[in-house]
Amino acid sequence: MSTVRELLEEHGATYAEQAGIRLRDTPAPLYRLLVLTQLCAVRIRADTAVAAARELFAAGWRTPARMAGSTWQQRVDALGRAHYVRYDESTATALGEGADLVRERWRGDLRRLREEAGRDRAAIGRLLREVPRIGPVGADIFRREAQLVWPELRPFFDRRALAAAARLGLPETPEELAGSVPAGELARLSTALVRASLHG
């Protein structure tokens, strides 16, 4: 489908890729995706959230232990450098609390969240919503990107992506959309549809 190809070429970079996360099914990249999700889960421009994630990671806070070892003020300052304002103080708190939760409940490894959920897509979403700052939209963001490495999430297209597909004359169900790209590009297509909706 030419429309799909155009979407992928114009909007196909995932938010994880933009944030410099090489997503794999290992603890550190999955945690970085969670941090990015926490940053994206408020009413703020996605590019600003991505910049904030890059700033936090550049400061060395790439694992729950490292994030928990940073001070609240250090996190606020890092968010400020990325112009992540208005939500900087509450987000700094949420990042610290989220790091503590991941360390205490899943021993620093979100693959344990996956196993606790029985590798069930809905249950994974429910557990993600226990992380500070992550609500239904945030859970969708994480699952949209994580489908690259967690096959049980495929195909994942949230309501915004499906609405964009309908406006573009593409199939309107996840299963039909999934037939238009290889499994490895599902996250890119889902993100591209969301970006297209945001760009009108």
C-alpha cells in the first residue's frame, strides 16, 4: 500500500528511536521506555518529552537504581534543560516513585511485570497503570512501542491510530492493518498513524 509506505517514510520513527533507545527485551531498554512513557503521558509535545528523555539518559539515569539515586532537584534541572516545563516538578516526583516501584515490585526488571501479567495484553496495561503518571494513554504508548519486542502485544493500534487509519482510507481493525507491514514494522506503523493524526 503506497499510503502505508508514505506514512512510514514521513512519520515512521518510533518515539523510542527518537529518544535513542535501542529497544530490546532486556531490563535497561525496557526501563528507558517506561521513563519515556512517563514523560509522554501528560499534555506536552512529544518532541519535548523525547528531548527530556534524552537529557535524563545523558545524565546517566538509565536504570531504576540510577534514577532512584538521583535527587529530585537534579531531575527537575534535567527536565528544565529540555524545556519540559509546567510538569517538571510533578514529573520529577513521578520518576523517582516509578523507579522505586520498579525496583521493589519487579526487582528492576519489567520482564517480571510481563510475567506477572501472564503475557496478557490487557493485564500488562493494568500493571503499567500502577506506575506513577501512567494512565490509559500512557499504557497504550508503552504497549505500542513494546510490541517490537513483546509479540503478545501485536498488533497494537490504539484508538488514535485506528481513527487516523480510517481517515486515510486504510483498514480500520488492528488485524487488517497488521497485514500491510511485516511484524517488525508494526510499532513504526502504529506510531506513524499517531503522528499523522497529531499533524492533521
